[in-house]
Amino acid sequence: SQAESAMDMSEIDTALQLFSYAAGVLRCRVHGPATANTTTADGSTDASGSNNNDETPLRDNDQDKKTLSTVLGKMGELKASKGDVEGARLDFLDAISLLEAAPPLIAAEIYEGNTLVETVQGECDVGMAQNSESRAGLHLYLGQLSSGMEALSSFRVGVSELESAISVLERICASGDSGMDDVEMEGGDEKMDSVNLKRFLIETRRQLCAAHCSIAELYLTDLCEEPDAESSCEAALESALALDEVSSADVVSTAYGNNDGENKMGPPPPDALQTMANFRLSQSRVPEALECILKAYD
């Protein structure tokens, strides 16, 4: 979109204006009348739900909510970059409320006549993982805009959402769901085939690793006087390092065995090792800190 192009080119004010306009249009659609009722040939209202088209307005409204949430998230990022912390916080909170208000996804049922022939669960599961990942990103942004226990609370919610997404994605990958070829990725530009699904899983694990590092950094700074600061920091970093190892193994897995370079992912960022090095320095364990730094750039 024009707004995203302006954002990519660092035209912050232009991008913010475009996203604000889009948000206004979407708000009208989201908060306008959305009903599953239809009008019959005699002019009466049919709310029986027997017609397959009855649910279309509701589905459109749910999609508008997701789109509006994405737009508000972009606006929050832009406002934060301009120093409007309170404006960014309000946009992120609005975006979260829209995603949390969305109804739970249900499996799609395919009929031939009146006979149920297939239930497509994979697409619904991927959608659940994408929603959890989206909510996590918004909570993590809120954490970055906050401090102390408020930031910790936001980071922990983000961690919980990412863990939920990863649990779903791992289950799909383990089951080898053949229906993934027809599932669209967030944004609809690519299909969620097995390679893209694996990439999504790896990226979500990396986000979770970074979230644990953010919690650890809180205990090294704002919350350093808390009674359990040292043990909580160490626990967060152990979780981050465990995810780091999994991500490193995933990158060299057979899922990325082709040699064209396009589907290969780089090694995980050294965030966890760097944060662990800072933690060891705070404990005056210099040799271990140096070991972490050397390993990070090995």
C-alpha cells in the first residue's frame, strides 16, 4: 500500500496520514451495522441462518477488525518513532482489543449436498497461530513503551501468546498436514506451504527468544532491586538460550536443504548470548561473560 511504501521510505508524516485515513474508513465499517440477517423475496427479514450468504457480513466485519488492528499497530509504531508514546500506547491497546474481540476460529466443513465430506482444520489452526503472534507483537511493543512492572506484565503476556502460537505450529509441522498448500499466509501474498510454515515457526521462536531477553534486561535495569531479580533474569536467559539452540538447528534442517539461497535463513541473532554476557558481567563473572561474547560472534 501507499502507506507502507511511505513507511519504508521513512516518510513518517505521510505514512501516518495515510494509515489514519485507512483507520477512519475501517472504523466506520467495523462499528457499522453487521448482521447475518437477509431480506427474503417478500421483504421480510430471515434470521434463520439457513442461507450460506447470511454469514458474509459478519465474516467481512471480522476481517475488517483484523485489518484495522494491523493498521493501528502500524500507526502505533509510527507515533512511537515520533516520540508520541501515549498516542502509540492507545493505538496498540485499541489494536489488541480488536484482536481479542474476534470470535474463535472454527474448522471449515466441506459438504457435498447434505453430506459432510471433509473438515479442514489446518487453515483454522494456522489462523489461530497468526492471531496469537499478532497479539504478542502488540503486547511486546507496549512493553517497550513501558517500564518496571508494567513492562514486565506486557512482556509476559507477549511470551504467553508466542508460546501458544508455537505450540500450534509445532503440532501442525509434526502432523505433516497436507492441507497447508491451500492456506494463505498473513497478508495473502504467499501460500502457507510446508517451507513457509517452517519459516513462520522459526521466526516465531526467534520472537519468543527476544521476548525472554527483554524480560532479562528488565531485571538488569528497572527491576534490579527486586528480591528475585537475579534468579528471574537467569531463568529468562536460560529459556532464551534454549530457543536459540533450537533456531540454530532449524536453520540447517532439511526443510531448507535447497541451495538456491532464497529459502535459507541466517543464523539466529546473538541477542540471548549478548544479554547473558551482560548478566555475567553484573555478577562479576568476567570469564563466562567473555565466553558468551566470543560464542555470539563465532
